[in-house]
Amino acid sequence: MINKDADIIVVGGGLAGLAAAVSLGRAGYGTLHLAPVAPPDRPTSALMMPSVDFLLDAGLIPSAQSLGHALTAIRIIDATPRLIRAPETLFDAGEAGLPAFGWNFANARLLEQFQAAAPATGLRTRNEAVTAYRRDNGLGVVTLSDGTELAAPLVVGADGKKSLIRTAANIATREHQFTESALVCDLELGRSIGGTSIEFHYPHGPFTLVPAGGTRANLVWIDEEASLRAAQAGGEENLLAAFRQRSQGLFGTIKLASPRFIFPLSVLSVAEAGRDGTVLVGESAHAFPPIGAQGLNLGLRDVADLVAALAATSRDRPDWAEAVSADYAHRRSGDLARTGGMVDALFRSLLADMLPSQALRAGGLWALKLLPPLRRQAFALGMGKRS
């Protein structure tokens, strides 16, 4: 006979998993968080205002100003040599009636704040890995590396792209691996970019600088992996020369301000985000190239919808966990489909060499540049607004 150890078990120690565990504990559910200690795999996250509002409302951060840097504008520069090029476009938050589109946060600081927001009771954390998962008589049973078994009616898989929870729950995925990779690091610029995120679009992906306060910027450079490896292998001066060339010399001197990392890019989506007492949040449910600032934003919307599904379901129901997982999957389906389609289409359009694709993309940016109502719709979609 399996005994219940908690109402909910959350598996996975990334920001989405920690946000879920803390939010569920703060909502009054006995929550067990299983997560090996690991630093964030990327240095920063650009969070749009709906995500920031959720963090504030959920008590996960005290204020945006104390932790991050405001993103007040987005500038897009078509730097491709293509026959049909898009116009340079500037999107200003003031046009949408907002002080900022969002805030750029250091992931390490978010991690600290989420941990500080954990409730004094109701949430237990064990820094241990899960090696197996099964359902047994209405309970989700996880096995730890030492053989210990723990059980709860509802299990949240927040264990990344290679999710063990997802695989064990037989939730199907669709995945496509790109030949492109991303190089990320922090830079010190000779001239500040203020609150403007700047994207230089090249044939194999964007070279994006995100405000990080003062003259510092976070870089996300997407290109063919071989090109990124070659730039890095040539030494620091060779790499900085590539940065200056890619940023068209607009920012004066450039210095490295952090280690740099290269990681492959892929698209992953699930057939359903939850079922039979199992739900998926974060990259266990979706993963996209870092285009349009959707990664952690989408993960936090997962957490918000999970909290809402729990609040809408009576704990007295004998099928409580199954009902929560079904409601959660329903709530997430539209957002995941919209966002996944948007990011995938945008990334593929950046890589397209065919003239019709170039014309459509250039025409789309011209329309966004010239038609304010269309720009406002694009703002809402990019920020993840539900209506």
C-alpha cells in the first residue's frame, strides 16, 4: 500500500519548477519539491509585463525595479544581404500605453528571490534526483536515486526538455532540431543602449542585445553552430571583433563581462500539457529558440494556469488530481499553440532564403511599422496577453 507524502510533488529545479513549487506552497497545498542543486543554465530572462505582474501578485518578487532593468523599446535592424529587406523598425512601449514592455532579470537573482518567497510551512525541498515515475492507485509515485519512493495525487514535471516525468506519463512530443545554435554572454559596451533591446537580423538568426543596466547588455547571438564555434575558438580578440562587426560598430568598444556559452536550438511541444494526475510546466512542455522572449514567460504562464486550475477544483473530489490535470491541459492548449506557432514561424522566416518568404517577412514588418492597430495586436501577442 502506497502512502501519500504530499498533495503535490514538483520535480525539477529550474526557475519554472521553483516558481511552481513556491506558488503551490503559498496557495496552501502540501508541496514536496524534488530538485538537485544547479545554477540557472542561462544568465538572464527578459520577462514581459504579464509575467512580471504574475511574479508580483504571487509574491515571488518584491518589485521589478529592485531586481531588473526596464525594456522600454525594441529595435529591429535587417542586416541581411537579401534582395528584399525589411525596414528598420522601432516598437516603443509608450505607444502601447505602457512604461515598459517588461524587465530583464538576472536568473541568479530570480532564483534567490523565489527561494526567499518560499512559505515557512507547507513546502518541503529535497535536493535529490528522480530516477523513475509511475501512477499507482490514484497516486503519482516517484523513485529517488537512493531507492526511496514518495507519492502524491498530483505530480508536476518541470524537469526540462528530456523530462523523465513526461516520458513516464507517455505524453507525446514533437521536436525539431535546428542546425543553428545560440551563444550567450554579458557585454560591456562603449555606449549604453538604454532601455532598448536591439535585434540585428542576419541570414542564420538574430544578434540581440538586451539592456542589463548602465553600459552592460546581455547578448544572444544565433548562427550556425560551426560559425559560433569558430568565432569563439579564435580567441577573445577575434570574438570581440565579430561582436563589433555584427553590431555594425554602433556601440564603440565592446568587452566581455561574463563567461560565454553555446547551446543547440530546437523546438519541442507536447500533445497535451497534462493528464491522469500529471502536469508539465516549463521546458518539459515546450522549448523554443530564444526569439521573442517567450521561454520563461511561457513557463510562468504555465504556473499561473496551474494555480488557477487548482483553485477551480474542489479537493474533496475523489478524482481531484485527474480533474486538475485535465483542466490545466485545457487552459494551456490555446496559449501553447499560439505561442509555439508564432515563435516557430518567426524563426523560420528569419532563416528563409526564398524570395516569397523574404517578401512576406519584409511586408509584415512594413505593415507593423506603418499600421498602429496592427502594432498593438503584435504587442499583445508578443507579451502573452490572453485577450
